[in-house]
Amino acid sequence: MEREHQIDIRNTAHFRHFYDSEQPDMRRLYEQAKIDQWNAATDIDWEQPLESDGGLIADDLVDIHGTRFWDRLSPVQQVELNRRVARWRLSTLMAGEHGAMLVCSQLVENVVGQDEKLFQATQVVDEARHNEVLQRYVALRLDGETYPLAGNVREIFDTLLGTSAWYLKTIGLQLVAETFAVSLFRMLAESSKDAILRQVCRRILQDEARHMGFGMLSLPAVVDGATAAERREMEDFAVWALNRTLRGIFPLNAYEEMGFDQADIEEIKRFRRERAAGGDETAFRKYFRRDLHAGLVRNLRKVGVLTSRIEPDIAALGISLAAA
């Protein structure tokens, strides 16, 4: 498995010579970030035993739960698939937090204002802690084994890291990826079988809300003052980020390792799409979808990126424009 890769970048660094606070709301966000710091090594009760059947996430979050594919598995195999899907999901999240750490380290350089720089420095620490706490969890519950970096995750962060404009990085990370992460961590915090995983997700959530706040505070003025060409660029970048975040996410490795053949996997994918389109989803998935779509529409509208020009593209992704 590939252990690392490199991205050639050209980043613009703004070196401040004036350090007074100029954005009171952003300074308050920075002050809150200092108050909210926590230690992944000591603030999680890592000694709690796993009291479930061995599964880590709700069985309802495994695509085939309740189908003939699930029923043909033995109880032991059902637990094993649960753990493999959990490993796939956590591997993706862990890679995303690492990518976010790298992007935010660029944003410390990119952004112009002192308050923005100070806040982004705290987000670098936050993302490092999230990467660490998820790795600790995987080491504890899954013997440290992870799945390879998903192609769409790699594409998202390679693009964000290679993009020079700070506001495009912020749209892709804080506005789209963080909104997705908040909904996912919230669902896992409420539904996971393992008390440690629920605790980890709740801790991460308190940081993610601040990260989204950075976008809400920093983007509206930029969007409002943009030229027509710049607005189109921001709108199109938001659509691209949504497309890559919401599509192409499937735990293929987990199903292959459990012995499902290609025909089975294609049928599982089809069943998954049909169930989502028909609203025949589990309560957890329905809540996640409703929460995510409402958050995306609300945040895109608030910063001024969601316009009539891209509404058809948003609707084509299955996002209801009336969600928020």
C-alpha cells in the first residue's frame, strides 16, 4: 500500500507587519478555540471495554443490512463485515483529517488578516489532534490496520493543496468537507456501538463547528466583492467539491475481502442507490442525509455561493434546495 505521495504546489504567503485585531468576530472564534483545546491522549477514556457483539458501528450503517446478502452471512461474518466497513469509514476520515491539517497549514500563510491567521493556526492543531485520535482508535480497536487512501479523497485534497486562492480552499474544506464531516461525526456519535468511538466523535464535533464558523465569517465579504468571473469560479468550485465529496464513496475493499463477487457488488450498489432514491433508508441514514443537505444548502446560501446558475447542478446531486 502506498505510504505517501507528493503534490507540487505554489503557495502565496502574506507576512503581517501589523498585529492588532481587526475582526472582532474572528478574534472571538480564536479565543474560543483556545478554550476548547483537548488532549487525545488523556481526555478520552481509552480503557472502556467493547461491550457490544464486536461490531463498532450500527449494523444499519452497513449497506446490505436487512437484505439477502446480510442474511446469508453467519453472525460471526456479520460482525466482521461491520468491523471492515468501520475500518473503511475511519480510514477515510483519518486521511481527511490529515489532508485538512495540510490545507490549514497553507491557510495560515494564505489569509491576510491577523485574526484569520491566528484562528487557522488553531485549526492546524485541531486537525492534527483529529488525525491522532482516529489513529489511536484504529490502533486500539482494529489493530492499526487501515484501507488505502480513497481516490476521491486524494483528488479533493490534491486539488485543495494545489489551489492558490485561500477562498477556494475555504469553500472546499470549511464549507463543503467540514459540513459533511459534522453530519457524519454526529451520526457516529449517536449510533456507534462502541462507547469510545462515540466519545471520540463527540470531541471532534466540538472542533468542527468552529471550523465551519471560519467559512461563515470569512467568505461572505469575499463573495460580495468578487467580480463576475471570480463568482463563477467560486460557484463552480463549490459544485466540484460537492460532487467529489458526495459521489464515489463505497467500501469496495470491505465487500471484496468478505468474498462478494463483482456481480454481488454491482447489485449492492444498485440496491443502495434505489433505496436512497426511494427514501427507503434506515433512520440513521435518513437523519444523516437530511442533516447534511440542510447544512450544505444553508451554508452555501449564507455565504452567497448558492445561486440560480448552479441550482440545477446542486439538485442533480440529489440535494433538495428546500432542505434548509
